[in-house]
Amino acid sequence: MTRVLINGAKGMLSARVAQLLSQQDEVIVLGRQLPEAPIGRADWLTAHLDRHQLLELLRAEQIETVVHFDLLGFNEPLPDHETTVQHNVIGTMELLGACRAAGVRHIVLRSHGWIYGASPLNPLFISEEHPIRTQHYRGLLRTLGEVEQIVSDFAARHPQITVTVLRCAPLLNPQSQLIRYLCSPSPQVLFGFDPMIQLLHVDDAAQAVVAAVQQPIGGAFNIAPAQPMPLSQVIRRLGHQPVPVLGPLFDNQPPPGWPFEVDFLRYRCTIDPQRACRLLGWSARYDMATALDSLKPLSPEEERAAAARALDEFLNRRRRTDER
Amino acid sequence: MNDEPVDPQATPKEPRRSRRRRVQTVTVETEQGPLQAATDDGAEAGAVDPPQPTPQPLEWDEPTPARRTSEQFFEVEVDIRQQSDQQPSPQAALGHFAAGVIRLIGENLQRMTQAQIERVNSMLQGVDLRDYLDPDFWKGIGMVLRYQIDEQVNFIQRRLRGEYSTDPFGMDREIIEIARPFLTFMYTTWWRVTATGLEHVPAQGRALLVANHSGVLPWDGAMIATAVANEHPAQNERIVRSLHLHWFTTLPVIAPTLAALGQVPGIPENAIRLLEQDELVCVFPEGLKGVGKLFKDRYKLARFGRGGFVQAALRTQAPIIPVAVVGAEEIYPMLANAEGIAKLFGFPYFPLTPFFPWLGLLGVIPLPTRWSITFCPPIATNEYEPAAADDPITVLALSEQVREIIQETINQKLAERTSVF
């Protein structure tokens, strides 16, 4: 049994991880608002703690592992640059400092699979040693590049603390900006380009975090489904047709609503999850087609079947708790 | 992909037919019991009287062919045309029209799967395809045409719903099937390629084809792939994964097309990954220096890069098969390289040929030279340790050896060649 603090309650991933981890570990969810989904037997604290209070919490609860999800930009559009840096970069530095002082043994950070940047010179599947290129980017990827730099410096200086970075492919989370863009009625794509992309089911991402918490190996891990899919096929599978536009070819401005650089509509940035398979024993259980189908609205028959399945599962669970 | 038994008669002489001939042998085996396959539409056609004797006796070995393949449709088309030439004019016009329709069905049939061909055959059960004055002929033909159109529409709708699959590198077999007739046309009719030594290409397992590069646009890669797909003795339609210049990845339309056809940007990691997955990989170590070669330098091999391809082969213990392509140098005789224009557009080179850019898009049509592609015996790499990939002496020596083999083969083929066209 490990004592785990999950920092950041926003988003489905945090709730799913809390739910899964609380089955065998002692879990506390710390966030500025209530968790969005059931968190199993985990406890929660809704507050905005400063660095001293954070240290006090870590010491009082004798936390061994910290999972850091509290980064802006994954679930919501980014506020202005100053707030983002304050929250993501300074917030991470404060957390690292508190962890060091409180004697935390393992830190797990969520990062992004597109941190390597999209470029025609990328190998088709990027492994973890590939350099991170986010300096000329804006928004989430830029601050994440900075955060990763800080975290890897910290890990190099404090060998007694294991630091794991999970570079997850974009999550298939209906609230995320990327998925909302792909699900919009006529998502714009670049004329003449159709890169392959990887999208990760939230459950797979949560399993990866749980595997990383339970096996403190350290280092960066790419977390993505092994088989990517062309962007246009993703949009079609979600039930819409991509609209090719010419404009971004000339002015390099991303089409409205696309939350990343325009390069990601042009070149692929697909990552190789082999290290996670080998060392963590993790692999995506949903292939992309199944994961995308889970986002589609259900037909009446499917809805009935799903309802029957859910009811069955629920009654079984109740019966098991009663027996206990 | 294709587990059908190989037809021993399918000699690689007529590449276009050899693929279809296998289909034919399968259909002949199941000649019995066509009625059970007849569906509601087919039953109607099947209920027709036994075929009446045709007005003119024709030299046709089988009285009523139970199963038809596209080849047979083409033969029927020729028959009808000959027959209608002897008829008075209104009937002759009808005859030519019927022949055209038969040809269309035959062409569509070439793109269809085995199950779909079966279904077309069940629809045409009992219809005499030569008797175009019979109403049953038109009934059967109409049904088949409607079915073929439905299938095309279904195919497009399925693509629009995104229900297809690609491999992790983006290769899409359905797109390859669409492109294949065009490439086969270029191969057999336009450039009349003779491919030799295909037995040196393994039917399974990894191997690295190393070829000379020429001809401004990478047609040589497409033709090597067509040679292996159409003429390989094992006939398992193996797809050659060529490594292309990564500059092509930056070009709209071209980038996704190359990816769908199974081509991969030329980066060492990609070559190693493909070879590890037991693919057949083709590289052009000359790279840019090869395709952008001037006409006066034709058939003089440029430097073979820095031996990166040898490293990939050594690391993955894949045999190296040198490939010599003769004929591709003359398809666009590049007289000069307009470097200023190239720099302006960000191109690696800008060719000036007798036809391009003066004739605009017409200048992009390659000259119909006669080609030969020679696959040389493989050079084994498993006698080296994988660590030999880090030894520059071994790498450069092997690279030089491959280059010499290709240059010698090219010289020999050039000596044998009597005419460029």
C-alpha cells in the first residue's frame, strides 16, 4: 500500500486514476474544485494550497508518491501567458520543492506526446530519446517543454527521488479542445496533407498512470496506441467530413479552433510506446477505431444493449459488496 | 495478403494477365453448381431457356461458359465487333454498343474481389453474351452494370465513413489497388520493362533493395515495386517499401499519396523499423544527387551517401540486393539545372529538359524509353556482427562493393541495349 497524492482534480483522467489507485492504495485528491467523476475510495481536499501548506500536507500524510496533473491547457483553453507560466511552471517548481523537503520518493508527471514537435524530419515513430523541440511553439506545448526541462534537471540533481514523465498522446476526452474540434460539424484540415495521429482512450491513459505509480522505474515514457490513424479517417469515423483549406499553407495560422500549431495538421508526430510496453507492461487496450466509436452517439438498440450491460455489472457489484 | 495457391502456369511473361489468371484458375475449379449461388436476381436470369444456337457459328471452345473472367469479356467484345461488322448498319451500331458495354464490365471486373466476380457470374448465368439481339442479354447486362455501380458507390461511402485500415506507416492497400492498373500500364506498355533476377528477391522476410536513382521524378521506385508485385515468382503481391527523400513530405498532395502507397520518408530509423518488421525495403543511396543528375552524367553512379543503408542492413541482418535500373535516365533528359528558380521555390533542383518547362504540364509526361531492371544476387550481412554497423571501414567497404556491382550491371546492360526506345 502506497500513500499517493494526486495533484489536480480537473478532468476525467484524474478521477479515473484516483478510482483505480484507491482500490489498493491510500489516495488523496488535491484540487481547486471537486473531482468531475467518481473517485472510488479516495479522499479529497478542495483548496488552493501555497507551498508551505503543500509541504505541511505532504508531511502530515507521509505521502510517498505524487502524481502531478495540475497543468493548465489539457482540458481548457489557456489563459494569458503570465497566468499560464505562473500556474504550470512556477506551480511545478513549488511542488518539486515541497516533494524534496517532505521526502517524497516518487513523482509522476503527465506530459504530452506532441512535445517532440511535428516535423518532416521526424522518424515515423519517435522514441523517448528524441530531443524535445517546443521553443518556437506557443501555448501548452511551450510551457510543457519548460516544465519537462525543469523536471529532468530536478531528477538529475536528486537521484534519491524517482521521476517518471508520461508523454501521453492526446486523450479522447470529449471536453478537450482537440476532440471538440475534431467532433465539430466541419473541421478544417490542410489541403493536401493528411498526417497520421494517435488518440488515447482515457481508460488506457489511467492504466498507464497506475502502472507508473506501482512500478517506480523513472524516466520518460511514451503512452499511445501502437497503431495510428490518418487525421481525415479520424474525422470521418467521428461522423463528419474534413474540409480542406488552403489559407494556412500561406500564412501558417492554425484554422480557428485548432488548439495546436499548424504543423500538427501537416506532419506527423507519432510516438513509439515500446518502452512502456517493455518496462511497465502497459499497452493500449483500445485500438483507435474502438476508442473513436466510444465517442459516437449510440443508436437506440446499442443504447439498450449498453444499458443492460451496465445494469448487470452494477447488480453484480452490489451482490459482491453484500456478500462481503 | 493473398493465400491462394500459386498457379504454376503463371509465368511472369505477361504481368498484367498473370494476376488475373490466378483468379481464372480458381473459378474453373468451382465450375460445378453455379445455380446454388444464384440469388434472387440471378435466379431470374438463370431461368432463361437454354441458349439458342447463335446466328453465326463462332470459334469458342466452351458452349456456354459458366464462369467468366475479365479476359473472357474482352474476347467476347472482339467477337461481337467482328460479328457486327458483317451486319447491316443499325444492327452494327447496336453491336458496337454492346461490345463497348461488355468491355466496360470486363474492366470493372478487374477491380473486383473474388466474391464480387462470383456474384456477377451468377447474374449472367445462362445468358449468351454473344447474342446481343436477345432481350435476356440486355437484362443480364443491365443487372450486372447496376450491381457494379452499387459496389462502387458502397466502396466510396465506406471510405467516407472512414471504415478502412492502414498500416502504422500509413500504407493503404485499397489505394494501392486503385493505383495498380496505372502503374501496370506504365510498366508493360509505356516503358516495356524487362525485369530479370526476381528470384533473388525473397518471398518472405526482410531484405534491402539498393538501386541506382535517376530520372528527375522517382518513377524508378514505382517500377521496381511494380516488378516485384506483378512478376515475382511467388506471386504474393509483396509491396516494396521505398524510402523517399524527406523533402517530399513537405509537399501537399504528394506527401499523403506517397504514404498511402507504402512509401516512407528516408530516415535511418524508418529503414531499421521496417526491416525489423520483415518488410522489403528499397533505398536509393544516391538520393538527390541521383535523381537530379544531368543528362550528360547519365549512368555514372554518384556517391552512395555515407553508407547509412549498409548500417541499417547490418543492424537488422537483412541481405542487401543490388538493383540496376537502365532506361530511367532518359525519361526526362535533364539538360540543365536552373538553380536560381529552384532556390526561389525551395526545391532541391529545377530541371530544364527539351520539354519542361516549355510545354508546361505536357513536359511532365516521361519519354517512353525501354527499361530493364536487374536484381543481382543478394549480399549476406548475417556473417557480420550487428556491431559492425559502427565500424566505418566495414560500412564503407560494403557500400563501395554494392556500388560497383550496380555500376557493372548497368554497363553490361547498356552494352546489350540496342536502342533507347
